[in-house]
Amino acid sequence: MPAQMTFRPAETPLRDLLEEIHRGDLQLPDFQRSWVWDDERIRDLIASVSQAWPVGAVLLLECGGEVQFKARPVEGASENRGRERRLILDGQQRLTSLYVALRTGLPVATVDTKGNRIDRVYFFDIRKAIDESVERKDAILAVDPTRQIRENFNRNVLLDLSTPEKEFEQLCIPVATAFDPAACQNWRRGMSKLHRHNPEVADLYDQFELEVVQSIQQYRLPSIELGRGTSRQAVCMVFEKVNTGGKPLDVFELVTATYAARSVDLRADWEAQLRRMRTHRVLAELTPTDFLQAVTLLSTWRRNTDGRVHVGCRRIDILNLPLEEYRAHAAAVEQGFVTAVKILEREKIFEPEYLPYQSQLIPFAAIAAALGPRLQEPTIREKILRWYWCGVFGELYGGTTETRFGRDITEVPAWIEGGAEPSTVMDCNFVPSRLATLTTRNSAAYKGFMALLLQEGGRDLYTGDEIERSMYFDEHVDLHHVFPLSFFKGKMGPPFTTIVNKTPQTSRTNKRLGGVNPSLYIARIERGGVNARKLDEFIETHCIDPASLRRDDFTAFYRERARRLLDAVERLTGKPINGRESEETVRTFAGPVPRVVEAGVPRHPQKLFDHYDVIEELPSGGMSSGYKVRGPGGELLFMKKVPIEGVASDALRREIDIYARLERAQMEGVLRIHGIERNETHVALLTEVADGGSLASFVRAAGGALSPAEAKPISLTVLAAMRELHALDVVHRDLKPENVLRCSGVWKLCDFGIAKNLRRLVTQHRTFAGHGTPGFAPSEQVDGAEAHPSADIYAFGKLLAYLLTGQTDVDKITQPSWRKLAQSCTIREPSERLSLDQVETDLVAIVT
């Protein structure tokens, strides 16, 4: 008799499957390996569900039959052993990701592009999610468990979603909230209240609910269930076939399948290209997807003649690459990769293990294909190398880089034709203390220093031979310790293991040095017939001071080596390194590391907006960058550079408008405004340089509080500056000690990032922290009320408390007249606070 079918196909609501997991009805076989999906794949999965796209079927096994497996709950679900009714045979990673991200709302344990374990919480950016020009995956934000996105080695907060109010303000909703109808409605009410029932915001959310929320909440997942009657042999066969751990279908495979319909074998084409390029060892790890990205980059750039074609190599761009475009550009891109690698080999990069970024080869090849033979011209090659090394030492090509690739292919050729410096050059910012954290090849900059030291002419300490390509491979050159670890008596970690204490040497020379102190191996080399002067010359080629080695003086060696390495980075990038005498640098290297000016060595000071030479990069907040610059007339200025992309246009327009008003007024109590500069990507706001520090640092230096006699003149100066602002109908909204700076002995107000021009009516979208600073901002400002001068009066009362006590609690002021004045300024009801005239009268009357 014919065999009976023991499986049942179905299309189950995703909500039901996740609820089964939550109850413990749906679990995993205990032998299933733990899920390890990376962050990017999880965002792809959520994006697909939110668009009602298929994500594949899941294979389930009904419990209670011949086959019995020990079960365990899905990660994130409660222990419910013995309750299981079905097991997941295939689809574990998809269901686990969806369960943790959508049903629990807890941080999802995943990995980044380098395989490092990370925890992420996922949000929808509502504006991007309903923008047809934005890929849905790019509208899904992955934040750390603090619900923040950070940059610059976690120094700066790029996005803060740590409270519901901040979610509402940024219009970013947790994906778990979007999946839960009740939570979704509560979130909408809170968002609507914060935005004061703004109909435009309501329309945005309605569209998001229609296009995204309903898709998620109504999503159905195809499933196949093996019934109880399925034999043990059948279950084992099926499980073996679906759990092979095979490579996922990537974009190259998809394009290959598309081209196959037109009788084009893309894989055979790639294998032929690879055979031709294989002679260049640096290309050993080049993938077919890398090649397609470079072709797509070049193709979209060439087709963007009218600005309507997106220039880039995103997944969607590659899938839309016409066969004719591939055929038109493949040969040029192949030659582009070869040309790029030949240039890198001359830069002493010989193998993939020391290639700083595999990903940077993609735009390099596209640019080389675009420039063709012109790349051989010395001036053009010099610019290309500046771009390349800025990418390496700026560490700009880790993680998701498609946006930067698109900028590179657009900006670098334009720069060569006389345009502005490309973003990669402008964004490069190597911090001196970074040297103290570079310990392994996991960092692009670490690998960059290998090439840098070889370029400096690093010689073998025994033979004096310069390390060239043949010697590099024949003698197994690698980075080895200058001061051996035995010198540090077994201590590990920085500073002993950093790039500062490593230099390239052959394996044979490293063994001959024997792991002894430098003074001993120097004596050993000299006994072998190398005279002291020659040996010192060999050592100098490694950016090392020979005298410190001869004395076994690690502290002197470390600081001087750092200084020379920084000088070499400046030569490669053509950019000055700022902070060489900062507190952090002095702490790291036991002293400053000033640059050495070498005769005949060309310098390329970083220029901003074509006219301003960067002297030093300064701390800044939000999405802005701060610089001390020298203007075209030699004047010293402070520049606040704000990117246009990603900034709320109303907020940026408001800040520019206020700077323009202040520039025309040129008030005594406000930092003098020197103008506004613009280019296609940034706006620069220029002011005089504050050379005397902030009021906050002044109070700290005074022991944490000022006497009434010290506080009164400062308070009157700040009050006079407030009067000037209010006379122009400008409310500062962020008055605090950090925003009062001393210029040539005079205290002045600065930072108008969230200030408001009362003569202008604009929306309340904010670029930076629009609610002001906790402790200084009044409650009505925090709640999003319209700006009013009384908010500055409130902050002034808090400032008085800070001057006299080091805190913002006005009740802590011990002097009765001062306390009464501060309390009158900080009354909760804005209409009951003192006017500016009343504050000035009472302040003048206080006897000190």
C-alpha cells in the first residue's frame, strides 16, 4: 500500500508561533547548537517581516511519537521542560531572533562584523521606514543595552533612546512595541502628547502604522510540521539535510541566477577573473561580491549624469545592475583591482594578513578604473595615497561602509579635478593615545603601521638589508617586540604589547636577538661585526632612538617612538595630528609628544572649507565637530562644523539664523561671530577663540565654589549678556557654566545650538539635545513648551547656586539674600519668576 504522508504544510500567524515559544509549547531539541546570527542578518530579518516579504519556512516536529528528543527552551524564554508540544528542526535562528527582538523586547545577544559578542535592542526610525528611497533595513536601528549609539571609540553619543520621551522626540519606536498592539497604542499616545498633537507627526505615524506595523502584526510564516507518525529514519534524514550549516544565498548567487536566464555564467566569469588576478597575493581573499560591488559602484557613478541615480553598491544596487553594465565595466574594474594592489605593494603591503582593510579595496578599484592611466601621474597618485592612508589611520572602513564607498567614487575624482577634499580625508582623526591600544592585527591601524615602518626604510638589525618583497616572504618578516616581554617580568598588555614596542624583523633575526634586553642584544650584534655607528643607523630606520635602547630606558624609548610614529602618520595622511600635548597624551606617554619639523618634508595642513587651516581638534557634542583654526587673514577662530546629512533641517536652519543675527549685532557679552561657511556636506559656524576656559572649570579650580564677592561681578556680566540676547528676541535655553567662556579676561556666552529666535516660527525638531541641560532647564522646557525668556531666568537662578555652592540646588545657598534671589528666579510657574530688570535690581543691591 502507498506510504502515508506524515507532514502537514501550514501558514501560521507569527504572533501564534512566538506565543507558543513564550509558553514553552514550542521548544528546541537539546542538541541544537546555540544561535549565532549576526546583527546585520537580524536587521535583514526584521526588515523582511515588516515588508511582508518571505523569510523562508520553518520545519517543526510534533512531540509524542516514535522520535523523542530532550527539549530546551528558545533563548530568552522561560524554562518549561516537559511542556513542549512541538520542536523546531529548522528555522531556529530566525525564530529565536524574532522571539527575542519582537516578543520579549530584551537585548538580543548577537555578534558584530568582526565576530565580537554584542547585545542589541532594535528600533524603527519612523521617518526612514516610510521613505521609499531608504532601504527598510537602513530604517532599523541597532542600539546597545543603554539604548544609545556611540562613535569615536564610545566617546560621543550619536543617538540616545534611553527613555520613552527620547524615543518620542526622535520618532524611533522599539520593534517589540510595534509588534504589540496594546503597547503600540500606548506609545502613540505618549508620542502624540510630547509633540503636542502635531498633525504632521500624527500623519507620519499613521503612514508608518499602515505600511509597517500592520505588516508585522499580521505576518504569517509558512511551516511544515512532521506528525507523530514520522519514523525515526525519516526525521534523521530530514534533519541532516536541513541542518548542514551551509553558506547562505548571497547577493552574488542571486545575480548569478538572474544572469543565467540570459545564458551568462557569472561564476565561470568570476573564476576566470580570479585566475588572472591570483598572481597578486594581496587579492587572495577578494570575494565575488567584492568584485560586483566595485562594478556597481563604477556603473552607478557613470550613470549618474543628472543626479537621479543613487551612487553606491548596496545590495539593492547590485541586484539592479544590468547585465550590459556589468559587461561594460567588468574588465576595467578587474584592471582597477590590479592597479590598486600594485600601488599598495609599492606602499609595502605584501599580503592579506597585513592589508588594513579588505573593504577599502572596493572603492580603490572603482576609482582606479575611473581614472585609468591618469593614476600613474605623480600628483594624482599622491592624492590617492593620502585618501587611502586617511582611511586606514582614521579607521573609517570598519562595519557598514557602502555609504562611504558612494562618497569615495564621487568625491575623490572631483578632488583630483580641483574640488574639495573628500570626506575620508576630512574625517580622518588619529588620536595620539590610540597608539597605546593597538596590540593586534584586529585593527586596521595596527596593520597600517607595519607598512609605515617598512616605508620608513626599516632594515634588518643584523645584516642592514632593507626589507623588500622577496625578503619579506623568504625570511618570514613579522612584527616583533623591541623590548622583550621578559624585560617587564611577565607583565602583559599595554604599553608592553602595543605597536609602539613592536617593529618588523625577520624570524631569524628575532631568534638571534634571543629575548634579552636591548642593551644586551645590541652588544651581541656589535660583537658580530657591526660597528656602533652603523647599528645606530639601522635602528633609526625603525623610528627608534638608539640611545634609549642602549640604556634600556623603556620610558624614554616609548615616548620618543610614539612621537616619531605620529610624525610618520602625518606624512602619510598629510594631516596634522592634534592633541599631542593634551592631558590624555601626557598621561599615556609620561609627557607630550610634539612633532619634529624636518627640513624638506612637505606638510599638508588640514584645510576646512578651503580657507581654514586646522590647528587643533577640540571637544564637541552631538553630531558636530569643533576645531581651532587659522583663517585666511591669519586670525585664530573656533569652528563648529555640523554635517547637513542626518540633521533636522529646521534645527540647523534655526541655529544658522541665530548666528547670522548675532554676527550682525556683534554684542559684547556673546562670543564674537566671524561668519558662516557652507559646502555640499557641512555648515561651519565661526566664532572667536575662548582662551580662558569655561566658568565650570573656573569654579572647580577655585575649590568648587566662589565667594559672594567673586560671584557677583561674574553674575552681572552674564546678566548683561542675557539682556543683549533678549533684546534681539533670542532665548538661549542652555545657560550653564560650560557655556560661559572667558575671552581675554571677559566672560561671554556661547553655544546657541538650541537657542530660539522668537521672531521665527519653525517646528520643534531638534538637532541636538533640544530640552536643555538637566539641573538648569526649567520643567516647561523639558516638557517641550514654546521658548520664553523666563526659561533663561530660571537657568540664571541655577547658575547662581552653582557659583556659590558648586551645585544647582538653590536651597543649599547659605547667604539669605542670594538664596532669596535664586529662589525667585526658579519658581516653577514661569509667569511668577522675576523679570530680568528685577533680577538685576536685586543683584546690584546685594552687599558682598
